[in-house]
Amino acid sequence: MCHSLQYFKILLCLLFFSSCINDTSKNKTNISSNEKFYEIENINENDIISNPIDQYDADKMVFVKGGKFKFGSDNGLNRESPEHEVIIQSFFMDKNLVSVEDFGTYVNKTNYITEAELFGNAIVFDDSINSWKLVDGANWQFPLGNRNKIAMPNHPVTQVSWNDALAYCEFYDKTLPTEVQWEFAASERGEKKNQLFYWGNDLIVNDEYMCNTWASGYPNTIGSNDGFKYTSPIGHFKENSLGIFDMAGNVWEWCYNWHLPYEGNSQIFPNDLRGKAQRGGSFLCNPNYCHGFRLSARSATSPESSLFHVGFRCVKNISE
């Protein structure tokens, strides 16, 4: 009981930030005191791998050739700056978010138990009372609680913590993307960094929503003008030019690194901003208060947290 209560306090403190709302909290993480910045290892352009010998399933992953691009943004929130040029190595990235079906296959193979299942509960936003709640029985199979419908197999898996997501990736000899890998792929190798989203600057194009977001007045109402109240089927919205789906909206995506200031940023992140990084925004984001679906937008949540609007995809780093 005490363990669950402690978990609830941690999640409640971080939840609004994870949802794009800037709240202050007192969460503490296990970041080393000498980790002041999110450091990016630049490589020599001559070392970029163009023709990988590593085997990968082209139906499930895409080859993202490394290169030079401007990472971050000087036009977003302070935590997205400074914009700076980096050179990164090539890698493979999952075309799709990990689905409920994918995660179920993994669980059946490994008998893995998620942290939400161990705690016996997870966090959900209850729109009937406009409040976040710790819901008993909420987990990857029942993201809204076990008194609600089971998750659809072709939707992104949610209610998985960072620890759960990394365990899944490592089982398949992959890992979670770093923020620089995620932004490089989302911005189509940096080619779209001069715009807000990979498709342009408007969320609605030709009267169609370009990604899954809460399309009206959160927290008072949940908009479903885009066709979905919560998650949408994976691949429902148009992919980017690399063939990667859901790089904006649907669910926030866990990244490998801690959410720390970029080198050159004098801001000292309070503890509530120092969880594991997340990218991409979710169905919870709305332009009235949140622009998490922007290419450079960042969020964070503690690594043991399980949330109904957070999922993940994997990458595979390339060796020569």
C-alpha cells in the first residue's frame, strides 16, 4: 500500500509535465551530479556508414543514413536551445511504434511483467471529472483500467515505463533512440528543420488533421475531431519521407537519454524536468497549451512511470 502511494505521488508530480504542461514538482531521479548536459558525440563525416553490413528487416525498420543537421531550436522553449550543428552516425529505426500485439508477443515469449502490473495501477486522465487518477488494474492490456476495454492490438502499446520499453528493445537486440537520433529521423535527416512539423507548419491540411492530437479544449473536453479520442491505429496518419509513421502525435515516445540541458544552455533544470526524455507529443497535446508534436519539442517523465499516452519504438545502432 505504501509502495503504491509513493508511486502515485511520483507520477502525479510529473504527469502534467509529461502532458506538455509546465508544472513544478519535487521528483528526484538517479542522475549523477556530474551530468550537467545532454552531450552529443559528433563524428567525422568521413566515418558515416553508407552501406551497412548489418542485417535488418526492411519491412519493419528503415535505414537512416547519418549526416550533419541542426539539432534543437532557438525558436521553441528554452529547454530546446541552443540550436547547434551536429554530425551523427547512421542507424536503423522501427517504421512503427511498438504495438499492443508486438508487446504481447514479447510478454508471451519472456513472461515479462511490467512495472504497472507490479504496482497494480497506473495513471489515466478521467475526462468525466477532468482529473488525473491512479487507476487500479491499468496496464498495457487495459490502459484505462481493467474495467474498461482491452487495448486494440494494432494501436501503440502504452502504460509501459522506460524500464519496460528498454527491456523490450534489448530482447530484440535493439535499444531506445537518443533524442538526437529521434529528431534527425523525425525531421527527415534534418531537411525539415525549417518548419514546425515534418509535413509543414499547419496541423490541418486540406481539412484533414495530419496527426492524432486532442483537437479541442483539454482539460475541459477531449476533442476527437481528428477521428480518435485516445490512441489511433499505428500508421493511420501519413508517414514522413523516410517511411516512418507516427513521429508526431498519437503517443509520446521514450528516448534513451536523460532529459538534460543541451551543451551551451545555461538553464539549470529542476528535478521535475530531469526524467528520461520523451519526444513526439501525444493525443493529449493541443495547440492551446502544448506543441509537443513539433520536431524539436521535448518532455520527460521518471523512468518507472507508466502513462496512458506514452509508448515507444526501437532503434538499432550500426557497427562497421
